[in-house]
Amino acid sequence: MKCEIIAVGTELLLGDILNTNAQYLSRRLSELGIFCYHQSVVGDNPQRLKETYELAFKRADLVITTGGLGPTKDDLTKEISFEFFKKESVLHEESLKRIEDRFEKMGREMAKNNIKQAYFPKDAIVLRNDNGTAPGCIINENNKILINLPGPPKEMKPMFEESVVPYLSNFQNVILISKVLRVIGIGESSAEEMISHIIENQTNPTVAPYAKDGEVTFRITATAENENKAKELIVPIEEKLKEIFKENLYGEGDDTLEDVLGKILVENNLTVSTAESCTGGLLGAKLINYPGISAVFLEGAITYSNDAKMRTLGVKEETLKEFGAVSSETAKEMAEGIAKRCGARIGISTTGIAGPGGGTDEKPVGLVYVGVYIDGEVSTKKLNLLGNRQQIRNRATQCALDFLRRKLCISKHYKDIK
Amino acid sequence: MKCEIIAVGTELLLGDILNTNAQYLSRRLSELGIFCYHQSVVGDNPQRLKETYELAFKRADLVITTGGLGPTKDDLTKEISFEFFKKESVLHEESLKRIEDRFEKMGREMAKNNIKQAYFPKDAIVLRNDNGTAPGCIINENNKILINLPGPPKEMKPMFEESVVPYLSNFQNVILISKVLRVIGIGESSAEEMISHIIENQTNPTVAPYAKDGEVTFRITATAENENKAKELIVPIEEKLKEIFKENLYGEGDDTLEDVLGKILVENNLTVSTAESCTGGLLGAKLINYPGISAVFLEGAITYSNDAKMRTLGVKEETLKEFGAVSSETAKEMAEGIAKRCGARIGISTTGIAGPGGGTDEKPVGLVYVGVYIDGEVSTKKLNLLGNRQQIRNRATQCALDFLRRKLCISKHYKDIK
């Protein structure tokens, strides 16, 4: 099955937004064994959109669009779909009800415009949208399949996974199964060198590295006639990678560092607290991303000023005077201070210079100390981070979470963890 | 002048990389007054690339490609360009010298493959690459202009700015100027309805709405023979929008809510503090995004547990018992508690149910209270937010920041603000 992806929206042609949908869909389609020879972007213009449909169906059997399902006059993807397939559009009561309910829940009045989002051809498959007002649809006319999905990625992705993937799997006779392993604390080139002997001899499964945000992920992809056989092919490669990367390998699939750490904390009933200076809330916010963390997260302090560090964390005035707020000593007292304040077994701290101002020769922008207190023992780590203010704060947050994760993985007290 | 952008590379069709080049070029071209009606992506396949060239030149006078200029057999963008324009390719000595020098500087031997990167048609304009081995080129044949640029953004962007922008400016006699206004607290459809009389009668300037993350932006775009005239055309429309949206219009261009609020706080020397339950650090983290906030940000508390709310913020046990942690009363005591704790003039608080668990009929997931304390006065706002855990927490954070912004804008004490 050949596929084309069309993104609809003048904002894409003006460069206002980035077309992340095309990447997401291409990757997922290739994992499903469906190859995409063309991607295109067209504006909110009826004539050009129609021509783009015509061209796409000359080259492919499956066309997936994103965008143009909104309530405004500019949004006309669905309308052109009806026209292209000469379909009459009828009101889909269930969708209208869902849109009305959504507005009611938000306590806002539904604009008249929104009614048009509930119109579909009688024989189309309507795709429910749990994350926005625009439902999607599938039209299959003589084995030409058109799928209209909404533009916002947070609506498009769940709709694709929940409704489109099961639909498309009916048409495939070999399948691709992928497994992603996530590595932190090693650069991309080094990580790739460590497994170069595996990458060079690969056929099925294949191993593809990808670096982003201080992490390296390895996607292992196997092709087979069914899911079980594909999964069996993945196992030995996965084992090899785990052996090579050891504790640097922190998770799988869509795992995030905070998920992995949150799970360790909750399962071992390890109460935790945070004391942040330069990260200013990001560390707490990341940990609290993990649902269920409320069982162990006791308190966090954003102690941006020296006064707050002394008042709330009990950092000593002498420490601040002698070593400065950005120092290993302060990081230690912050981690210990927050843990003792709320009676938590664990305290994590960050203190550093995020910039753009505030750096000196001795303490440049990007210098960050992270501290971890566990059951009476404190340790710190010095970081020299690159990037702008936001990047430094985000990286400091990731490093602090990873520092605690490693400490817990190697700690004798939590031998069973990993 | 009409333009099309073609990105060449199978890795794009597999979803391995994100096509950021298309966004960059589209934005820059539209700023130069060159409109792009189509973007497309095609793989490293000679036949399909040639067909893509043919189609693009049927629709446009200017075609810009990115990618496929590398040294391997897969890289064939330039070769197809020669074929398409029936041009003979000759060695460009200067380029060969630069490539050889580059390898020498890196202390590596040049692979034979790289020689092909120095071949160009005799009458093409060769574009120097200071950041990689692949030069670009411009072929202008009977007013059909083809520009081949390298794929890596760090090579493509400087080449575009240094060589392509000056070249293209020769062909332009009108320019486009855009101004973006940012509106919060009104849904997209309602916002559009409020200015439908302006949108319906628009010619020059045009007004385009775009919704993202709970905001609506309006891009006003004017065409004129020079920058000043274009800016003059924008003024009356901008005034009208400001009049209609009043305090809902919070910023311009790339302004973020935290920038606007941070600026108000710092310029008026308003000391601020945060007390967060469900947002768990996000509110503090957002405020601290604003560089220079350290002058006024005194302290933040992540009081996820009831104990922490009582211990650190002085929330009364009776309040928690009678009204619950998620209540207007608790939000009030939290905001007041953190402000008094650190002596700040302003305290902001959030308390709510971010889900996925923890909701009841009476207090469903998405129920959030935000509180604002300013100089002795406390007010709260009840929110019913939709989405998953992360979305609810992000929206609660935006709403809390916006609630404070509005309070400050209408407050008599800060009349001069806005």
C-alpha cells in the first residue's frame, strides 16, 4: 500500500508552525510497513487543495491529511473531501452531541461555527476526538482511502493511534514491530561506537540511533509475518544492548526519566522533596508529571533568593558567604534542608547560573550543582551545561533526576530496584 | 514571484528527521514578499525527483530545494537539476579547493566521493558553504530559477541568508510586513466572530487567526512598496483589534505570557511568590523563564500534600477539613500564606485535580482553583479544564499567570501598567 501525507494550512506555508505531523505519520506508517513516497503541504485554498487530492490519488492508494478540520470558514479539508468523492454531507448526531458536551463542560457557549465540525458523508467512518472539537473521518471509495485528521498534534496523534492504526492493519500482510531503548549520560557518537559491531551487521532486525535533548534512543525494528515472530527477533538484540549500556539504559518506548524515577519512588515508598534555585520549579514539575507521585512527594521549595534558602531550607549564612549560593556546599545543605523540613527520606536540590547574565570567569553561565540526600547521606555533582537559559534549566533538571535515579539503582538499600 | 520548496531525502519520508528547513524557508520567503503555495518532500529517487521538478515549475517561477547535495550515490539533487535544464556539468575549481582545504583542516583524507560535490553547470552561480562540504547553486534559465541548498540546517541557513537573500531581492518590488497580536481567554471561534466584519472585508492588510495552547493569535499582513508604507497600513487594523479585544490582548510578536507578566512585575518592583499544588512547580518555572525575575521573585512552595500546605503556608486544618484541599478557600489561604511567609506583595496559588485519578462527581478531574493575593486583597477563580494530566497542569498555569496579569492591569495601584 502506497501512502501520501498532505498537511493543510496556510500557517505552514507562511512558516508560522512546524510540520511535526508529517514526521510522526511517516515514522508510524513506515513501522506499519506502509511506505510514503511523497509528503506535501498546501494552503487553505479550495482549488489547490482539490488539485493536491487529485495528484495524490494518481500516485497512491491511501491519502492522509492533517489540518483544516476547524470551525472557521478557512477550514475546508473535509468539504473538499466530500466534493472530491462527490459525497453528500449529513449531520453526525453523536459528534454534535460530543462537541456540545465539550463546550458545556468548559462552561462556554458553543459558537454556531462549530456545528460544521459534525457534518460527514453518510458512509464515512467518523473518528472520535477526545482531545478537541474536530472529529476526523475515513472515506474508502473503490479502494481509494482518504483519511482526514485534525491538525493539532495532541489531537492528531491519539486519533491516529486509536482509530487509524487498527483500521490500516486490516490491509497489511507483513508487519513491522519496533522497540525503542533509551540511553542517557552518553553522547550519540560514543553510544553508536559502542554498538557499531551490531549496527554494521544488521539486516533484520535493524537498529537505528537517534539523539535528542541529551538522550540517545535506539530503535530496534523487526519485520515478520506476525507480531510474535517479530517480537522474538527483537529479544536477542535487546539483550545485547542492555548488556552494553548497563545503568545508562534507563527506559523503553515512551518512558520518560520522570516516569522511571517516579515508579521507583512510589513502588519503594520513598518519600521525596525538592529544593530548587536555578531550575525554579522545573524539577518539582517533572516529578509531578508522574501520576500517583502524590503518595511520596511531600514538599518542594523554589528558593530563588538567599533569604529563602536560609528561611525555608536552613542553609547557613556562612555557607552562602564562604562558598556562594552556586556551590557544592549550598547544594548539599539545600538537599538536606528540604528533606529534614518535611521528613522525607530523599531531598534533591539544584543551584546554578542559568544566564544570560550573572556569570563570572570563576562561575560561568551553565555552572550548576545538583545535590541528592538519601537517608542521611548527601552527595553532589558539578555540571557545566551549554545552551540558552531555558536549555540550561531543562538540562539541569534532567541531570538532577538522572543523578537520583543512578544513586537509587546502585544503592544497597534499594537492591531490588532497576 | 511564486515559489515552491522541495525537501529531498528518504530519511524525511521515513520520519527519521523533522523538516525544519521548510518552515525556515517559508517564513523567510514570506517576509521577503515571496509567497509559497506548495511545499513537498520527495525521496532520493531520480524519477520521482524529476517529476517533482516538472510539477513545481508548472506552478511556480522559483523552486528551492534542500538536501541531496552530499557525496554519496544517494545524493542526486544537483545531478537531476543538470538533467532537468539539460546542462553539462563542469568542475568548479574553487569549490574543489575549498573542500580539499576543509578535509586538510580536519586532519582527514578527502574521500573520492567528495569530488562530485564540486561539479556545477558552467553558467550556474555557485554558493559557497562555510559550514560543510556541499556548495549550493542557482540556475536561472529563462526566468525559471532553481536554487539547490544543502540539507543540514546549520549549512542551509547561513547559505540562504548570505547568498540567496541578496540574489532574490533583485526580483522584488513589493514587500510584506506582518505583525502578530496575541489574545488569551477567548476561544478561537468567538475571537473570530468578534472581528468577522474585519476579516470579511480584508484585502490589504489581511488578518489571519491561529489558535494554539489556549491562545489565539492574529497575524496582520500588509503589502506595500516599502517597509514604512506597509507599517502604516497595519496601524489602523491593529488599533481596531486592540479596541475590540481590550485586556484580552496581552502581547505582540513572540511575547509569551510570562514575558509580559515578568516585565510588569520587574518594572513596578512588585515582589512575587508562588504556592502550587496541582501545577507542582510549573507556575514558578514559567515565571522564572523571564530573565531578571530574580529581582522580584522571593520564594515558591510546592505544597502537594495537606501537611505541607499547613506547615509552609499556614493553611488552616479546619479549612482543609470543611472545604477540602481543592477549594476556593484553600486557594485563598495558600496565596496569602506564601506572600506573608516571605514578605512578598503578591502571592499566586493553584490547587486542583489534574487526574487521571482523584476525581469525584462533585470535584471532577480538571477542577482547579487559582488564587491571587495583592497587597492584602485575595481573589480566586474557579476553572474547569479539559485534557490529560499535563494539559490540565499547563492550562492551569497559563490561567493563573493570566489571572494575575488581568488583576494588575485593572488594579488602581498599577494604573500605568499595560
